Amino acid sequence: MKRSLMGALGDLIVTAVVLSGQFLHWLVLFIRYQMRCPHHGGKSLGNKKG
């Protein structure tokens, strides 16, 4: 029983880490886009890196 509980807990942690990682990734992209857009007036599309 303890082993399956640890396995479920591990899956939950992995899922939480992956979801939070994706969320942070998109949040950073969104913030960077919001910061760049007004300054460059839409020209940032040509300068986008990776």
C-alpha cells in the first residue's frame, strides 16, 4: 500500500511540476511580448529569437 501511495504522490508531483513549468513558460513569453510590443511597434516579430 505504501508503495502505490508513493507512486501516486510521485505522479502528482511530476504532473504539478510539468504544469507549473508550462504555465511559467507561457507567462514569461506573455510578459516579454507585452513589454516588447509597445516599444518596437510590432517590429519585434522579425527579431524574435528561438
